Amino acid sequence: MNILMTGASGFLGSRIRSELEGNHALTTLGRQTISQQHIRCDLVDETPQLKGYTFDVVIHAAGKAHAVPRTSQERGDYERVNVQGTVRLLTALEQLPVLPQAIVYISTVLAYGRSEGQLLDEKTSLDATDVYGLSKARAEALVCAWGERTGVRVAILRLPLVAAREPTGNLAAMMNGLRRGYYVRIGDGAACRSMVRADDVATVVLKAAAVGGTYNLTDGCHPSVYQLEEAMARLVGRNRIPTVPLGVAKAVANVGDGINGLIGRRFPLDSMALRKLTSSLTFSDEAARQHLDWNPRAVLDCFR
């Protein structure tokens, strides 16, 4: 197939690209040239020129994530990258003489806007209020509306924390903290979280394109924070993780709430952060198992 992919240089995108290269004619699109067949374009402020191309499938994995916005400019970046960037891509695709058969949009479970819950499925309402989750929910809506109007099949993949042996984001921060000895466990670590392996996601993208629909993807195991901490600690050679009692953590979080009001930005540990660390939040991947033959591996195996 002829495939157009954005975000192919990212943590997840690079694994999707590796899965596709060699088996399909892959064209990448982005600021950084990373393949022989590449369209150089910054979707933040450019509409790509696709004249002369024909694509069967489009994989839109580009986006802004992880960074906590501290200014109005940084908050606006989520709108410019995740929402307006998607608009520019769809505008360019619609100008093609032949539309693609399908588009796959890589989204996030943060679009649900939940801080706790058990096995939430795809029928759960999208109630995100943070700038990242809200921007991804808005981009989802744009892609779905465009697909309905043009007849292009749409697949939305909502991902939880994405893991690999060499992680990024929050998992990388946890691993670095464990390696350097300054990471601490809060309470008993019993809260469970949905996670998924990056390489497993890469294998299911084209299946999703062929079927369409919206899917949560998880490893189906939903490890506890304790299990994740222990697995990563063993990997970096740490035998013991210091523990902070939950009561002490709550006191620190209350102080953090006060500091937030004074400095106008997030203190590392406030009540919201503590709630996320100590509340279980898991998602059901039953729809993917039924319709995409989704058969993932355990995330904790990455760290063995």
C-alpha cells in the first residue's frame, strides 16, 4: 500500500515506521527528513503540498504531548499543533484527486478527562479539561467529521501510557529517579494503571485502518504502581524504594496547592497530582480484541 505518515520520528511513530518500512511504500511528512520519500512540512503553520501523490492509508501520529504548559503561549501550542495541524493535513488530503481509503488518528485516553475509573470503554464521554486531552478530543472530532463527510474510513486509537524498554515521558522520569536513588513510593502503590507496549501498537495500525472505529489499546494487565516500580527498580539495579506514608504525602500536596495559588503554576506534588498517583484508572480493550484481533503482551515484560 501507499501510506502517508506524520509523526514518524517520534517515540511511537518511529516504531510504527519500522513496522511498515519494507512492506509498504511509505511517505513521511514533517519538519525533519527521516526517509527517502519525505514531504518536508511543519503542520503548525503550513498546509502540505501533496500534488502528484496517491495514498491508500494516512497515519496521523504527529502531535504535542508531555510538556506541562506554563504560559498562555505554551497552552496555545496544543491548539496550533494538535488541532490546527490536523485541519491543515485534512485540507491537503481533500485536494487530492483520489482520497485515501482510510485515516488512522493516534489519540489518547486522556481525552476522557478521568482521574479514576475501572475498565472504561469507548462509550465513555470525552470530558477532558486539560489543554492536551482537550486538544486531542477536538482533533478526534475533526477527523471523524471529515471522514463522515468525505467517505474516508476513520480509525481512532486511544492510547494510555505507552511503554518500551527505553521509555520517554513519565516512565523515563521514573526510571531516572530510580537509577539515581531519589524516587520515592507514595503509600502502598496499589493503584492500577492501563499501559500498552509501543511495538504492539505498531502491529495493529493497519488492521485498524482496514476496519475503522474507535479503540482503546492496553496490555490487558493493568499493572499496579507497585508492580511497575519494582520491575523498573530491578532493571536499574535498585533493591529498595523509599516509601512516603500517604498521610505525609497529603500534607505536602496541601502545601503544593497553596504554592500553586502564589506562583500561578503547578507545584510538582499537589492534590491533583497525588490523586492521579494513588487512584486506579484502567480502560477496556475488549473492542480491539473483538474487531482487530488485538493480542498484546504485558508491559512489565519490557523491563525484565
